[in-house]
Amino acid sequence: MIEARHLRVLRAVATTGSFSAAGRELGCTQPAVSQQMKALETSVGTPLLVRNGRDMRLTQAGEALVRHASGILAGLTAAEEEVAAIAGLRAGRVRLVSFPSGSSTLVPTALAALRAAHPGTRVSLEEAEPPKSVELLRAGDCDIALAFRYEGAAGAEEWDDLVVRPLLTDRLVGLLPERHRLARAGSVALGELADEPWIAGCPRCRGQLVQACENAGFTPRIDFATDDYPAVVGLVGAGLGVAVLPQLAVESVRPRGARTVSLEPAVVREIVALTLPDLAQVPAVAATLEQLGRAARRA
């Protein structure tokens, strides 16, 4: 294996013409230069210098190695500077995947703060719901996944191999048309909505809605299903049904023609940021996680 320090010695010897002059240039002794040259010749398995009394010249192999040394050492220097910039947060890239209501609430605040503190760090954003977002993380297609899971839901062990940073607890709320008989109630028992037509959200939220309704003693009649939260709000506002949405989702849209009510019993989901153990040590990733945590505390 060729070491960079040996290449630097070889280049100095070739430039100055002697071990002693190379030692003066490098700030070391002539015996140290001789020792490193012998180590380099052992590594490559062939002589690099021909010594004739006080004179020396490069062999063909030595000339080839010197010719490549400048490019190799320049590349190493550039790599060291780039890594130092990333480690010092003067540069870096973070690929973030988030579910839509997180993208419109937590993410903008976090990324604005990150850019102000570390303008050299670039963040890309893609939207995906869990478990797709978690699959992207494990496949190496993102560095951080903003995800959620419902309290008491099965599959909590699915994140055991990941670094889990809890951000906040998001409570589900009922969304009713403004003229609904319960629209001005402080809180509503889920069972009171058993006979209503329902508008369901994303597949995971839809499954949670059915489970919560079944726990309340009924099966919801789902007339409409859409992944688009503004569409859910619009359908409720038009009087076409009722819905259950995370509070974070309601904050991301303007519920025209609809009112929110608290649900009893409470249904909550945990919002988290996920990353891989090795990625958690990368400065830009750690800084992004920190800003997501601060954004959640302000939410």
C-alpha cells in the first residue's frame, strides 16, 4: 500500500536531488528520509532510485510514481478540505423525506433555521407517507425520514434498528360541517358520529380511523377517501360528511366551512424523525435533527 507521506518524501527527493535537501524541505532528518524511501520501495516491490556515490537518479518506476504523485496528493488535499468543510458544516447535503402535513408545518421552520445557522448545508425534500418513507431510509435513498405512528398500534418494533428522535404528540380532532348539530360542542364522543358519512385520509390514517370507530362500537361508512388534506376539508366544508384529522394536518390548511372538535376518547399519533445510526453522526444530519426538534417544540 502506497502511503501519502511516502509520496511526499519521494517528490521532495526528486525535486531537491538528495536525501539531505529533501529532509530540510520537509523538516525532518536525512536518515528519516532514507527510511521512508526504503519503506516506499518495499511497498511497490521495485527500486525507485539509483544511487551512484553522492548522485542519485530516478528509475523508470520512480519517474512514473513521481508523475502521478502530484495529482494524487492534490486529490487528497482537496478531499481533506471537503471533508473538513462538511464536518464543520460549511458544506453538506441532507436528503429529507416527510409526510405532507409535516412538510407544511415542521419542515419549513426547521429548514429556515438550518439555512440561517449553516448556509452551506443543502437540504432536498421529498414527500412520502410511512411506511414508504422508512423504506426509502433503509434503502439509502434519504438521510432523514419524518414519520408517525399511532398510539397503541401494532408494529412499534419496526423502528428498532433506527435512531428515533421523538418530536411531538399530535392529537386527532373531529372535523364537522359548520352547520352540523355537534359543530359547536367542546368535545364529541366518536360514537356520536356513528351514523354519519365519513371522509377518510391516507391509507394509514384510514386504517386508524376504522380501528378507532370499531373500538367505539361501530364501523364507519366511508363515502370518500383521499390522501389530500385540503380535499378532505373541502368535502367536509361542503357538508358531504365528517372526518378525523391530525391536528398538524388541520393547521396546514384553512378549514373553510368546517369546524374542529375534540374527540373522546383521545386518539394520538407520535411524530418522529428517523435516521440510521451511522448517519446520526454526520454533522449536517445531526444539525437538521436538532432544528426539527426545535421546530416541534414551537409547534
